[in-house]
Amino acid sequence: MNDLVGAIKQDLRESCACRRSIRKKWKDREYALIPVSHTTQSAHIEVHLDDRGHFISASVVDKNEANTIIPCTEASASRTSNSVPHPLFDKLMYVAGDFAKYCEEPKGTPYEDYMAQLSDWCESPAAHPKVKSVYTYLRKGTLMEDLIKYKVLWLDGQGKLADKWTEELENRYGKRPAIFKVSASDQSEAFVRFAVHVPGDVEPRLWRDMSVQNSFIQYYEMKLTDYDLCYVSGRELPYADKHASLKDQSKLISANDTKGFTFRGRFRTSREAAAVAYDVSQKAHNALKWLIDKQSFTIDGKVFLVWGTENLNVPDPFADSFTLYDHEDETQGIGDSTHKEFAKRIRMAINGYRYDGDYKSEVIVMVLDAATKGRMSIVYYRDMNKELFLNRLQYWHESCFWLHRYRKDSENRTVSFVGAPAARDIAFAAYGPQANDKVVKGLIERMLPCIIDGRKIPFDIVRSAIHRASNPVGMEEWEWEKTLSIACALVNKTYEKEGFDVSLDTNCQDRSYLFGRMLAIADRLERKALGREEKRATNAIRYMNAFAQRPMRTWTIIQAAIQPYQARMGTDANFYNRLLDEVGSQLQPEHFTDKPLSGLYLLGFYSQRHELSNFKKNNDTVEAMDNEDDEQEEI
């Protein structure tokens, strides 16, 4: 017997070492499609038994491995309080017969109810030998005692289970035990799972053993005797009285209000409103939960989810253009590419999804929102042809684009890219990084039809982004640069018929665009005069907001403010002076008014600034133009 226990312990150590190496190798999170009559729970304690129901060992479960697939009934899956036991894995108060010896007496008879349910499974035709081993062990009622001996659970000075780790316990036992690091509450709330080691069996973990899962599915099917017409399949099938929750215990289908009768006047019973078979409900909810865990993102209870019916992986409509490129090294230098080259990259990236599977397949876009705790609804649902979805997404990335410099690569280096910003970043630009989650999720939902249906971006979003980009003084430099480029992308999308590009359009005669160019030249001139050591904002930046509202009056102030810097630079300012005269000469007399500028002034400002930055990288160009100015002055 001792040799057998020793061999099992050695196998256990090797198995744990193997799992650790696999976890280090893969690193990615594992997503399991839960079978029927099962759900997931975070386990805190793992108990190992042999096939005869003898205790071998126990350990605290690491948080990274805590997610556990457990069998459940309709009642246990929907429990909101400690009243209904799960069939196999559960909290200490259910599985430990000696719980009351070390903790406060629980309400009701949780251990007796759990054992009665487990016994019924073990005595059914669908019984499993490993489950019988668990039943044999738990019937002894020594689980708490064994966990204490194995130093998984810890007692206080009165011989009771410690509620929390105190200085007194630390002086007695030493360092803080692992159970207090993984459990959010006290030890008595710990969730227990079991592993049974059978000679020759390669999978001791019951939560991973498919034969155990199938055993419970068969057993529970025998318990379902209430048949009704399923509104989904159209067949007479076992009826689901309670449905699974999707996220944070929120449910899509729920009708437990038999006192308020919210359906009174329309239906006599909740079944008349919606009758869904148990098997159909389980498969649908488990598949949706798997998709939500795998490829959705949640903001303030609102879930945004996109998937393909044939191939689950489709481009994320909420992401930016940077995520579409397959290799990070290809993104280096993409900020210097032309719009034609950028569009080619986008098409190549989209085509990778376009030819991956049947073009007749569909893409589902779903938004779910939990209006109140426990209740969830589908607030947006759209199924569309995959080809149409990719065409709309390609159009979005090609039309709502600008040059951005706020993304990071795998080595945490700043990477510039041309493309559309992510929906989250648009919210950042419009309302700031401190915006309430409720506001952010509302904006993302409003942007969805603009991305996949080609609708215009709501003007209030564009206006808000322009307003924030026009107030650089109130932000840090990186935050303003990010806001500015995103605002330019939104403005470019708004004026997409004019066909603006990141590169400077010297032929554009638009009043706002020309004023934006002049502001950028004044900013660059003063910045060059100040030098790299001086970090304060230039006059052009400080007066940017006022300039957007009253350009003629504010330009007079800016022009007077930069005269000392022009004098300080001397002949070095010739290039900038000439450029200012060139741009100013394109303005018509009727343009010199205090009529507020449109968002196009940001495009002119950014493009002129970008052009001057490129000149700065090539000093020969600037010097050549300065020398040309000097020659003309001599003539």
C-alpha cells in the first residue's frame, strides 16, 4: 500500500512539473467549451485520492489554474446563496463532514444534502468508479482534519479555522500560507476539487476527465422528466426551468418573479413567454460564454462580441489599423508611407481573412448589456455576409485614417502607423482618459454603425475631439499628440470627399487649412529659436484654442509674439518667414475674419508640422532654401 501511495505521489509531482512547463511554454490563456450540465468555478483547494478512496495529498490551487469545469444541476447553477449543493465539487461546508468541528455550524444540512445527491449518482446506472472513490472518502468525514494535517488549512489559538491571517498567527506559523493568497474571503469559503489516481489511467483530474463529464450528463438526463414544446427546436424536449448566467451572474432568460407577476396581462405563466429545452439552453449559453471569454471585451457591464460562423477569428471592428498587420517589423516606417501604400497594406491584411474560408459565411456582431445586476439583454445584433463585413471594414480603415505615434511594439518602442484609430482611443480623444466607463461604452456602441454600416460619425463626437485637440496646454505632450492625430482621423473621415492626406497639400485653398498651416509654421519657428533645452509651450500652442475661435484677432497676437524670436534667429528665420508669406498670400481678403475655423485647420496644422519635421531631419534642404532666400535678398 505504501509503495502504491509513493508511486502515485511521484506521478503527481511529474504531472505538476509537466503542467508548469506547458504553462510557461504556451503562456496564452486556455478557453474551454463547457459541456452540457456543467459550469465553471474558481477552485482553491485540490485533493488527491487513490482509487480506493484513501487520502494521498492536498494543495492550494494556483490562481492561474483555478478555473475548473464542474458538474451542476439547474438549481445549483442558478444558486445565489449557499442552499443547493453542486453534484461533485463544492465549498468546504458541503463536502466536509467535520466542517462544524472547526467552523461555525452552517445553516440547514449542506453536507447531508450533498452526500445524498452524490450517493444517488453513484447508485445510478451512469455511475463512475472515480466518483465512487470520492464518495467513499467523503463519507469518512475527515476532510477538514486531513487538510489541516497537510497544512492547507490553518487553525487559530482556539482550535477553530482562522478567519484571516493575523500577526499572532504569523508569529506562530511563520510566513503567510498560500490559502490566504488565493481566497478572497476566509478559509471556510474555499472551493474544493478532487483528483483520483487509478493505476494505468493518464488523467487523474476529474474536472478534465471526459468520462466523468459524460457520466454526469447521462445521469442528469435521467432526472429531467418535465417535457414541453421547445420554442427553438420545435420539438417536445425536457424543459429548462432555470437558465445559465453569462457574465457576472447576469442572465439572458429569467422569469422567477412569481410575486410581482411582471408578465401578468400577457401570459399566465412564464413558459408561455418562452419555453426553451434544457439541452438547447445549455448548448447555446455555454457556446456564448465560451465566445465571450475568448474574444470579447467588456466595459461597465456591456459586452462587445464579434465572431464568424465558419471561422471564429475575424478582424476586430473595434481595433485600430495597427492590429491588422501580421508582422511587427512591417509596421516600422509605415508612418512614412503614402496613402496608396497604406491602402495596399490594408487590403493585403483584410484579404488574409477574405480568403480564409467560405465567402458565403456570415459574421455576427453582438452587444450585450447588463442593465441591472442579474439581468442581461442583447442591445445590438447584426448578422451580415462575411464579404460585406470585410468590405465595410476595409472602407473604414482606408477613409478614417491619419498618422499616429502612440502604439508600442513588443519591445515597448513607440511605433508610428497610418490608419484608423481604435474605438476606445476615439473615446479617449473625445472625452479624455478619465472619462466614465458609461460614457465610453456609449460612444463605442454609437461608433459601431459607422464602422460596419458606413454611416457618418456623429458630429458631436468629432466636435468634442476637435475641441480637446485645440487645448494642448491642459494636457501632457504625449496625450495631446495622441488626441491630435485621432481628431485628424475623424476630421479626415468627415471631409473624405475632399481626399486629404497626411502629406501636405500645398494646393488646398481652404481658409481653415491655410490658417492651420500658418499656426504650425509659427510654432516651429519659435520652437527652433527656443532650442531643445526649453520645454515650455510656444505662443502658437498656448493660443491654439483662441486661434480656432477667433483666427484673425489671435493671429495678430501670435505674429507680434514671434517677432522677437525672428530677430533672435536672424537669417536662420528666412526659410520660415518666406513660408509664412507664401501661405498667407493664398488667403483672400474675405478670409481675414474672426469666423471660427473648421476642423480642417487641424489637418493643415498637422500636415505642415509633419512636413517641417521632415525638413528638420534633412538639414541640407533647409540650408539650401535659406541660401536661396539670402541670394534673392541680395538681388
